Amino acid sequence: MAYIGFVEEKGALYCELCYEKFFAPECGRCQRKILGEVINALKQTWHVSCFVCVACGKPIRNNVFHLEDGEPYCE
């Protein structure tokens, strides 16, 4: 039997599948639902691996970045 975890949202427990379906945010880059760690930047929510520097392609994570023409660049 597969392990199914639970997530608390608004005081109620949901299985991971229902949480993903009803509450999980969509990634600003790949548009897939996000479960787990997220990055909130540029008025969007991102998978950690999807919020990357436009120039080098490396994940920015919680590092400082700057914008040029609305695109993130690492420093």
C-alpha cells in the first residue's frame, strides 16, 4: 500500500491528492501544482527548481536577485 501523507489547510486535514487538487498553488514557470517547498517572488509562486536566473539557469532559492526587463538574474 502506498504512503499517503496529509496536509493541514484552513484547520482541516486533507490527503495529499485532495490538497493538490483544491489548494496547491501552480508554479509560475511550469504551471504544475506545487507540493512542498516553494519560492514566492515576482507576485507568483514557484517550485524551488523553477525559479532560476535567466542568464545562467541556476536556481536562485533565497539568494538576492535583481530584475532586468522583468526577468530575474542572480548577483
